[in-house]
Amino acid sequence: MLNLIDEFTRESLAIGIDRRLRSTDVIDVLSDQFILRGVPDPIRSDNGPEFAAAAVREWIAAAGARTACIEPGSSWENGYCESFNAELLNGEIVYSPAEARIVTEGWRQHYNTKRPPSSPGYRPPAPQVVQWPAPPSGTARRPPRP
């Protein structure tokens, strides 16, 4: 499981799931987020083989970011991710990668939009946007202009 969490907002950006994550899997997840949100600096990770791979380090450097790895055996340095994993994994049993993808995406959406974390301010990191004023019920929304 590969979790991308914004340390500032604590929003879960993506969860990559597979029985074994290869460097190409990590690059796929990161590239999607770099396109959507821009290139972060730095990217903090543990010393797992998926981030220690030369291909991943080279790709991150080529994208203009740098890496900051936590010390081996110091999971407290990556506390947001460890807490996120504990809340998710302590409550679920999954039997296949496909089932894991569905369960984790549901948890990610719940975590981002409904679940209030202990901080900041007991608000979810990425609440759903509510349009104001709301269109009257039964009316069609006007499509955006090209």
C-alpha cells in the first residue's frame, strides 16, 4: 500500500494498492499527483524498496522535487501516514487487491470529507465543496462556457 498524504492539510491524495509495488507503480501515482497538484518539495518517505529504487529517485529529481527519507525504524517521523494506516487497517479485512482498492478509496473519501481528525480544528482535511447558492431543485445547471 502506497499512501500519499499532504502533511500540511493532512489530506489523503492517493492510495496505491497492489500485492507488490514496483517503481513504475510509484511513478504512476506520483505523476498523477504532480500533474493535478504541482511538484511538492520535499517528498518524505520511509526507506521502503519502492522509494529506494533508483528509477523512482531519478524520476523525482527530474520532476524537480527532492526526497527526505525518515530514519530506518523511526516510524514516528512519518506519523500522519502511520496513523492513517492504523485507522484503515485495524478496521478492515480484505481478500484481494481489487477489494482492497475499493475499501481504501472509500476510506480515503470518508477520511478527507467527513472524518474530523484531532487537528487542525477538528475539521476534515478536504470537505466537499458546496455550491452557493444552491440551484433550485429540479432545475438543470448551466454548463460552463468553453
